[in-house]
Amino acid sequence: MIPKFLVGDNSAMEDSVFIIHTQSPKFILDIDSENIHWLENFDKINLNFKGENLKKYTKDLIDQAKKFYDKELEYYEKYD
């Protein structure tokens, strides 16, 4: 089973760290800018969210991703 969140980086974008959300709706979050790249088409997945509900759902996912990232940082700092 793949974890719900993964940390990613790329040497072409040395200053950026990304959080990959592996469950539907899949997305990649640039942790610093909070820009989201959705990996799914909302028309094709069964989400019953529209307007403000979708904004709240998205905010909740971003908050979860940021908490995951903070927890990962704490782990790496502890063993660095």
C-alpha cells in the first residue's frame, strides 16, 4: 500500500519541496507556494463538492499535507 502522502523534490527546482497526495483526488502541492497541480479531472471522479464545499475540502487537504510535511521534517531533524 502506498502512503497517503509522499515528499518529493527535483534537482531542477532545488528550492522547492512537493507533497504528493496519492489518494483521490490526487494532487501535487508545492509546500512553499501552496500551488496545487491536480492529477485528476474533477468531472471524472465522484466528488459531491461544489463551490464553497470544494474550497473547504481543498483547504483541509492542504492542511493535512502541511501537517504531514512538518511531521516528516521533525523526524529527519531528530535523526540528522
